[in-house]
Amino acid sequence: MRSPLLIAAGAALAVLAGCASTPEPEYAPRELTDIATTTELDTLWSERVGKGLGDAGYPVAPAQDGDTLFAADARGLVEALDADTGETRWEVELDTPVSSGLTAVAERLFLATRNGEVLALDQADGSIQWRARVTSEVLAAPQASRDLLVVQAVDGRVTALERDSGAERWVYSGPRPSLSLRGTGTPTVIDPVTFAGFANGRLVTLDNRSGEPLWDRRIAVPRGQSEIDRLVDLAGQPVLTQDGRLFVTSYNGRLAALDARSGEMLWARELSSYLTPILVGNFLFVIDEASHVIAVDAGTGNELWRNEALEGRSLTAPAFATDHLVVGDAEGYLHLLDAREGELVGRTRIDGSGLSVPPLTDRRRVYALADDGTLDALELRP
């Protein structure tokens, strides 16, 4: 089982790459069994993106803007592809390896590199529009508001850059324990504020004008004797609704709903997850640390259904396409679950190298990037 753990030297504010702490797997990968297939996944096209995500498993997730897909490998190759045909529109070789997921918005493509740089590329041709230095390596995809690009680095610091120029606006220094999950949470950004989760189990709302905290709430409390038992990272991205609710996961902690304006806790339930949930209607879908797929009522937190058939298979965060949840696993399978009932209804294998970044979905279409760089476009067909 791929472990998300990485030892971090807090005093030096640096991540010791390659010093992964791998505890004994608690959940053995469950063997796949035959399912009653009601939905097929038809491959539309398949392309290879560079050398893939690399042995370190950098979360270089692709992005989509309109009819263009953007993907990169861990060595610094960035490509733009036609979403309908897979045809390469352009590719560029950066001078440093890519470490973060990609964000495509407003004619720009944003990404970060292992040496702590953030880059803005022109979506039309891949030319670099600006580059800026932040405090350390970045694994979380940069997040854009109308004016800012907010970046959360592995040392716990959150940096706001001017979206058009890369000029630094402010830096917020979050706490970092001596041991944390590999990487950091991904902030959620809207024009007035940024919601950022940290490795100490706290969620902070930052004023985008100054970087000053507006409220700070503890989501998870460290428990246990060992450092691993006491991990409480908020490693997923907070999910914000239009009516002002925030849904947050934590490792060794809780799934919680909060009022985004005040930070008041609306409900919480014990659940350990380091992946970002998704909200569809009143269904909140979560993958826990055991790779159980769980649906809860977003209003109350009550469990609606749970599927344990993929236990221990190191699932990706879920995506949603036409009444189906879509998840990938460490053996390279893409699974479909009926979103209302939780039953497995479809499956296909992308590549044996595994799937570690979440699939992209666009109505009936799914884009899945395997760890070796295989990028497949598939269509759901009842």
C-alpha cells in the first residue's frame, strides 16, 4: 500500500524527501470480484504524457479549461491536448521538475516546481508569463481568485501572489508538527478569503487583503502514544457551498461541516481521511483511510451508504459523472459506483502502474492519468 507519510524536520522547516515512514499496512488490498456491470467505460483516445509522475509519486494532476486538457510529468514536460481527440496542441520542457497539480483558469496555466517556484504559462502556447519564488516545495495545486493566486507549501506557509504578475501580496506562516503526511492541504480560495487546513488539525480563514486570520478552528485532536497515531493533518481541500457551508476531512480525526462565515461547527463525525470529498446535491461523498467509499447526508452528517468492496486499494479522491462516482486505485483500475445506492456498476483498467491522482470528469467523459503518464479519455455508456 502506498503510504502518504513523510518525515518532516519542523525545526528546519524542510521536508526530508526520500525519508518516507511506512507503517505496517492496516488494510490489505481486497481482491476484485465480478460485478453486475450496468455502465461501460469506452476508451475514446489514449496518449502518453512524458515519463509520468515519477517514483516519488508527485501529485501532478491534470487540469481542463474548455476544450483543452493540460497535463505534465514530474520531470518538467507540460502538454496541452485537444480534449476531444487527444491531439497535442503544444508541449514545453521546463527547466525544473513539476511537483504540484495543475490549475487552468482565465487563459493561464498555473503550477509549481520542486525548487519552490510557481509558474504561470500562457494557455495558448505554453510560454512562461511569470515565475515567482515561494518558501519551499509545493505539492498542492495553486488556487486562483479574481486577483490572487494562493499557494500552500510543504513548510506550512501560505503565500498569496498577484495573479497577473506573480508579485507577492502576503505570507501566512502556519504551524508544522515534527511528523506530517506527505504534502499539505490544498486551500480553497474565493475573492474575500482563503480557507486553509494545516497539519496540526486546524482550519484557518485568511483575509485576502492582508493574510490576517479571521477565525481559526480545531477540526481534529491528536490522540495516541506514537507520532504516527497523533497525525491529524487536514490534507484534503475544504469544500465550500454556495450557501456558506464548509466540509473538511482530517486524518485520524473527523469529517466536519462548518459555517464558513463564523467557523461554527454544524456537525462532525469520527472519520479518518486525507482525501478531498465531493458534494453532489445533498450527498457528501468521502473516501476514508481504508478506501471505504462513504456517502453522508450533507445536512446532518448521517451515513447514507458505505461500500467496502475496494478496501485497501489506495483509492484516489472521487469524481462525479452522470450519477456515478469515479475513483482510481493503486493497480490502475478505474471504478464506477452508483451514487445513490453505492453499488459498483462499472470497471476498466487504465494501466498497471496505478492511478494516484483523481480522475477529471466532464459530463459523461472521464480523463484518467496513470502514474506512468498514460492519459486516457473515456466515455460512460449505459
